[in-house]
Amino acid sequence: MTAVLFGTYDREHSANRLLRQALAGAGYRVAECHEPLWEESRVKPREYFGAASIVRLGGRWAGAARRLAARWREFAAAAPLVVTGFGGQLDVLLARAVCRPRAGLVFAPLVSLSETLVEDRGVFRAGGLRARALAALDRATFAAADLVLADTKAHAAYLVELGAARERVAVWPLGAEPEFFAAVTAEPVARRVLFYGHHLPLHGVATIVAAAERLAADVEVVLIGNGPERAAVEAQGPRGGARLVWRDDVPFAELPGELARAAIVLGIFGGGRKAAMVVPNKVWQAAAAGRPVVTRDGPALREVLTPDEHCVAVPAADPAALAAALTQLLDEPARAERLGRAARAHVLERFAPARQAARLRALLADHLRAAVPAAPGTAAA
């Protein structure tokens, strides 16, 4: 059976890479009916969501939608499973209308528009007209799909709260790409702390920098990536404590090596609700690579890792607590390495790529019985 990833979704986002790989591992022939749009701008500041930008993007999306509808004819005869991933809110509405016949329609949004643009980034005022319009769009996307995949139980409950039908929501944890399970020969640099990401509010980069000010001068805190929070925090300049090293994005293929050279890897530290509901890619990837992780505590994290057994968890938006945890772990490198090894063993046992594929296949069998291939395989198209 064929599974078609459909739409303008962000093709290179980790969540979509994992979805593509799991579908192939579950026995589907994976094809893509894709038009690039959202990934053309990796950094999306507030202006990206302004009225003029939205009108321009809307026009471009309409053109992409016409091309997608025309290309769908290549796949229609196979009546495939249709899947839309992260960045696919408009895609799932289009798929509902044009992707016929189909075996089922799956939506794996990772995050809703409401939690991202209203609750986390504050682009639109809560309760305002545009916030209500986003909530309505979220509800429409959930209703369009036969199955909505959430990455954690906490996130699934939130989607139901937004209006998703409980019986159509299933939890499929993200896991990590195979590249992070592979052995890397690089040795960790003593007292190097690593963060990488798009510097979004949920990441809590300001908390990381404030914590760095409390660390010893022999600690190096490397922050990789660009995003809406970086400029303001970086502009404050060094204020003592650890040495801060700001670097731009690195290619995906280089991330395993960056992890291997870090004594500690940082997760997220934002104080918002969204940060409590997700397990970010960097935590999954560091755990798979066997690196010690320090991240904010919350219900989503505890669905995947156990604090003090697989990682160190600290309160949200608390620089003092983060600095204390980092100091203790840097001063106890043997304990740090034990945590990293335990995290890797745990993720290998429960969330390795083959297990993730089997978990996804089982979910699809439960919810969309006609959409599951006869036997697992690895073919991809």
C-alpha cells in the first residue's frame, strides 16, 4: 500500500523526517506530493505573520494548492493513505477536498496554530479576533482528518481541549532519527554545554543565558541556531560567568558530532504551557546519542524520560535552578555519563526506529484498518 505525504508541509523538519521513515518502516511505499513554501523561511519573526505577509503567503499557497491538486492525479488510482505533517494545517483541508479516492487521511501537526502563535509567541492577542480565527482553523483541521497524531499524552489532551474529537486523536511519540543512534567517535569537550534550535519562546534562551552568568568562567555554553529570540538576548552582551559562543545553524548531518562533543546538552526552559506539553527534538536526539540532558520538568518529559534516572529536570524559567543543576553535573562527569548511557538504553528499548514504525503501524491498524499494508517492509518511492 502507498502512503502519500501531501501538501506544503516543512519537508526537512525533524517531525516530518521521522514520520516519513516510520511509514516506510511500517510497510508503506512512501511517496510525496509536495510543494515547498513554509520551509523557505527558516526564521519566522513577528513580521512574517503580519497582514501584508499573510496576504502574500496566501497567494503563494493558492498557487501551490492548484499544483498539488493537479499532481494528485498521479496517485489517485492507488487510493493511498494520505498524510499531512508539521506545517500542514492548510494541507489537510485541501487533502480532504481533493485527495479522493483515499484509504484514510492522517494529520500529524506536532503543534497547533493556537498554541504557537497565541500562547507561545504572543503574535496574536488571546481572545482577539485573529486568535479566535486561528482556533476555528485548528478545529477545522482536526475535523478534516480521520486520525490526528499527537506527540505526547499531555499534547493530545490539549488538542481535545481545542476541539479535536477524542476518538480521532492518538499518541505517537516522536523518537529520534537513526543518525543519532549511530556511534560517533568524537570525544566530549570538558565543561562544554550545548543548546541548538530556532530560539523560540518555548526554548527559554534568556533563561539559558541568565543561568550561564552564574556558572564558572571555565564553562563554555554554545548556542547554535537562529530565531526570533536570539537577537535580543545576544545584544545584551556577555555579563560574566560562562563563556557564551553564538553560532548559526549547522547542517543536520553535523548535529550528531556536535552532540558527541558536548559534556551536557540542553533541552527547553520556557515557562509557557506549550513547553510543558512537548518533548523537543533536541531532547530525543541527545538521549538517543547517549549525551547527558538537562531540561525543564513537565508532564510531557515524564512520559518519555525519568528525571534523575535518564536526565536532569529543573523548574521552568528558573536560571538559578538551571545554573545549580549544570554546575553539579559538570562537577560530576561520571554521573553525567551514567545518565547519558541510561537515557540511550531506555530510548533504544522503547523508541528505536523499528519500534516507532511498529507503534505507528499498530495505531493505523486500530483507527484505519483498511489503510494498513499486508506486511511490514522498507520500500520507499
